[in-house]
Amino acid sequence: MFVVTSNQMYQAECSAVKRGTTFPKLMEDAGSACADIIRKNYCIGRQTPAKVLVICGKGKNGGDGFVIARRLWEYGCLVTVMLVCGEPQAKDAIDNFLLLESAGIDVIRYNDDLPLHRELINSSDIIVDAVFGTGFSGRLDPDLSRLAKAVNSSGAKKAAVDVPSGANCDSASIEGAVFKADLTIAISAYKPIHIMKPCCAVCGKTVIADIGIEDEDFKALDSVACLTYDARDIKRMLPKRKPVSNKGTYGHALCVCGSMRMTGAACLAVGGALRCGAGLVTAAFPQSAYAGIAPKLTEPLLLPLDSNFEGTFSFNALADIFEASKRASAVLLGCGIGFNKDTTRLTLNLIKEIKKPVIIDADGINALSTNIDILREAQAPVILTPHPGEMSRLCGKSIAEIVANPIAAAYEFSREYGVTVVLKGANTIVCGCDPTRIYVNPTGNAGLARGGSGDLLAGMTVSLLAQGMKPFEAAVCAVYLHGLCADAVAQKTSMRGMLPSDVLNYLPEFFSKFE
């Protein structure tokens, strides 16, 4: 499923028109599809006629609203249209408004006398927001702000057409009052406001209305359209467990993780690799961390290696790790290894020499930031899993810049160095080596905002990579599943009290329900 900006959506519509449709037909199809979704979601027609208030602006979003009003009236609803911002101005909207009037549907004009309209708002069963669409920016004026607050406080079910009015579609931001929907109907594709946290909450449940715009229209855009996936997509991507198979069938993950001070990072990463289905997992860690790691890990192969006086890997461990990588299907490097001269030299040499797909996380990224160009010498696919602070050290942008536009930060770095970037955040972004593939993750919650969550994610990613998935797909599936499992744990316990180990321990039950 695509996630597009307002300009990209317009380009896709123009592409569809070139293929033979028309803009009036697109408006008719959009309004009809929205009306059908509203009818199905709110069970219209199964009881007494629903009282529906459709609030329409003067532009194309209002035109969609006129079609919705007409269709719901045909379904037997008691429909009233409230015009705001003046008379319709877009030609297609005017045509549909005339059809509305000719059908005898009630139309009222909103003014700033809110008490006059409050009874209508409070007596409605369903209120449809068709005021502003994807082109809106800024904030609602005072009159519309008061109207939005009155609608929000009513007991009616509330549906928004494409974008809740008052929300900025592309920046996924809200600067003032906003119409809060329980159902938002996205026309043809998701927009950033539907996905990006925290403002996506004003959309409620988001459903896509298919109006005949094809994938080829989005793929023909001047700029790259982002992707997002749901559970069905992820299930299709996941490696299947075969009736006749053995541990070799599901790959061998090598986790080069941990140090004397950060034994938990290794345990979480290795646990994630095991729980996500890898057939074999080798845990390589400094000898100094043996007492903190070995007793907690019963299933993986253990590879304690030479350590230095700081309790981290010594550079002398390089040869043993490289030899172990030859037996592995994929390698994870960096979780909890510490950041010093030895681990930096070790990391840079391994990036250059390892011939298996490698994931670089945490202190591995810190080491990489001292010589980023080493990525150009890598002999195998590389996945980087930075948080915004680590991304800042990699790309030279401030954390504020990265948080403000994470897609651009991840995309630019991915293209420059030919690596897959997993930029972690409220909406984790995955950018593949193929510059046409950018994924925005919808799952996860604030309970993941604590140390260890990234280690678990890295372990899950190397597991899927070891099982034969390609880097982009492995990263996408791991990010989605990590977040969805965390959502399930938060529902069972709490975001405040949940730990990364809770997510790890819930993975078996989670997969039982998910698959």
C-alpha cells in the first residue's frame, strides 16, 4: 500500500486521467466509495434511517461530500448538507452541488452563529467532514475552530473524507483545532497524516477507498512514493516452516554482541534471533562477559573471544569472528560491544571483509561513524539500524532535522552508500538499496522507548535475514512484527511497565496468533 503526499496524489490522478478516466468520474467514484464505506462501517440501512450531517467546503473535498450526501440519501438516510467557507467553486463540485439541490436534499449555510446549528449537530447520528482535503495547511479560522469543537463534543459517529479538516496532510501536523474522526476514508492511498504518529490519532480508523487509480499510476510519479504494509502483507513475506526440514533449513545467525558492562544487549539480540525462527544461532562475545551471558543462553552456540582490559572485544578477536562468519548465513554486529579503539578497528575491518549479509547496530554504528566510507568497500549487503542520535553521527544532520524529516534522512543516506537503513522512531522508516522502496512502519508504541528494544529488533532482523529473506523485506518484517508484538504486550500489561524482555518472551504466543 502506498503512502503519498498531496502533490503525488494529484500526479497519480493525472496519470489515471491520461489512461482514460476523467476528473468528474474520479470525484463520483470517490464519493460513492466513501458512502459505501460509511454505510458498511456504521450499519446504515439495518435500523431506522440514520440522520446524517455532511459538512462541505467549497473545493474538491466538498465536491466529494456532495456525492456522499447524494448516495447516502439514496440509501435512505435523512441527509442535511452544511456549506462552510462559502459556495462551491471547483467546477466538478458545482456540478455535484446542483445534482444535490435537484434531488431536494436539505442544504444550510453555516455562519458564525454556532448555537443556531448546535441542535442539528447534536441530533445527528453521523457527521461527515468534507471541508478540507490534502491541500490544507496552517490552521482553521476561529469560526471553523468553534465548529470543529462542537462536532468533536457531539455524540455522533464521525467520518472524515481523505483528511480530517485542520490536519496538515504532508507534514502530519496539527497547528490548532481539528475535526477528530473515528473513521477516515483515504482516497486511493494513505497520506502521511494517516500513518505518522502522534497526529494520526485524529484519523481514528483509516480505510482506503479504491477509485480506480492503479499501482502503475503511483509508480510513474516524479518522486518516490512510500509504502506501508498490513498483517496480510507481512504474513505473505515471512519464510514458511516446511513439514520436512531441519535446523539447516532456517539459516545460521552469528550475533557479535555484548561486553562486560552490557551483557543484556547480547541476550536480547540472541533471544530475538532464536524466537524469530533461525535454525542455528551463534553468540560471539568477549570472554570477560562470559559469566553474565552464558548462564542465560542455553540454545545458541557460544563463542567467547579475546577481550581487552575494558571488558570489550579485543582487536585480536577479528580472525575468529571472520572465520565464524564463513559458517553463518547472516551476521549481526554491534549490540552492546562498547565504543573504543579495539571495537572500532574490529567493526571497520569486519564491514570490509565479511562476505555475508551484515546488520550493524548500536556501537557498531558509532564505530562506523568514524569512517563511513568503509561502506563502499563492503562485500555483502549491509543493514544499518540507527536511532536519530546515531543517524545524526552518520549523516551530519542535527537530531532535530532528522526527527522533522526522517524519510529524507534515511533515503538520502541509503542512496548515497547503497545500504538498507532502518531509522528507528515512533514510525520507523526502512529505506532499501533500491531507491524506489521506502517503508513507513505503523506498529509499535511508547513502551518500546527504553534500552534493549533495539537489540531485540536487531536480533529479529538477523534471524529473518539468515532464513533467506532479502535485506529490505527482512528489515520491514522485523520492524512490523517487533512493533505489533509490543502493541500486544502493552495491551496485556502497560506501556509504562513493559520491558524488552517482555516482548521477547511473548514472541512465541504472538506468532501462534499472528500466523
